[in-house]
Amino acid sequence: MIYTLPKLSYDYSALEPHIDALTMQIHHSKHHATYIDNLNKALEKAPQLSEKSLEELLLLGEKLPADVKVAILNNGGGHINHSFFWESMSPTPSKPSERLQKSIADGFGTWDEFQAQFAQAGLTRFGSGWAWLVCHNNSKELSIISTPNQENPLQTGHTPILGVDVWEHAYYLHYQNRRADYIAAWWNIVDWDRVENRLAEALTS
């Protein structure tokens, strides 16, 4: 399987002023594209894996061939995480429905508490990584987790519902070291309809 850079459904400038056009351009056309290029190069060395989906590759984990394991996990994670991230945002975002707010608030006490815990997960991720709202595949309970580098919640038995990239390249041109300001602004461009659909699928799967 040859992976290609997904086309965004909006222009690089469409998320301004919350995420600037230059950051979006570099993030998508350089960082994300590099993950895909490196993933394809790794898979060229392991043609026996060509029939597996990206999710299946990540779940293989330590069972991957030793000579391509790190490259596939790092770059495959980078590809799936960024594809998920782009789809989580919209220049014309919906507001969270009352049903979605109730579903999430039931897991965290209140909607405000959910947002506070989510932001804290992003702020306290040391170095590079992600903050996620996830649904546990077995219990169907919602929780907030943080992962380092390009690890994905699928690798720990969770379905991602919402995720924010807190690698410095996601925000540094505009926000410099102000990660808290970036996360606060990011709430304004979350596509809550997409989040609600993901949650419904996770709860019924």
C-alpha cells in the first residue's frame, strides 16, 4: 500500500486567526508529508506488510519486523494522527449539541471540567505529543489521555474521539511558547459534529 498526503477540505488560511496559514502550510505540506514519505520507504523494505491497513500496522507493535518497526510506528502514527487532526477542525465549526455535551459531561462532571482536563493534558505533556478524548474499546467509558510523540490511542485499546497536536511545530510560529493560548484558541475551530459522529460510532461498535 502506498500512502499519499490527504488533501485538506479547507485552505491553509481558513483557520485564521486561531491557526495561521504559514503554520498550516508547513505542518501539512512538510511535516505530515515527511511522515508519509518515511512510512512508504519503510514499507518498501517489508512488502509482506503491504496488505495491512495502517491501523493493523500500529496494532502489530512489537511484532513488526525489527528493521522497520520504529519507522512504521513513528511515521505511521504521524500519518494517522495528523489525518485525524485535520478532520477535527473546520473554518465553520458547529457548536456542541446538547446531546454531545451531556454525553461528555456525564463522564467528567461538567462540560467545563472536560475542557479543563483536556487542556491540562495538553499543557502537561512534556516535550512533543498529543492530548486526546478517547472511548475505551471494552468499557465504552470516556477518558482523557496524553500520548508522547506520534503514539495513537488505538495502540492502548482506545478509540480516539478528539485530539490536539501539541508538538511545537503545530503552534510555535504564532504562539511561540504559549501553548495554553494555542489550546484555548483551538477550541474555536473544533468540528463538534465530527466529534459527535465519532463518539456515536465508538459507543455502538
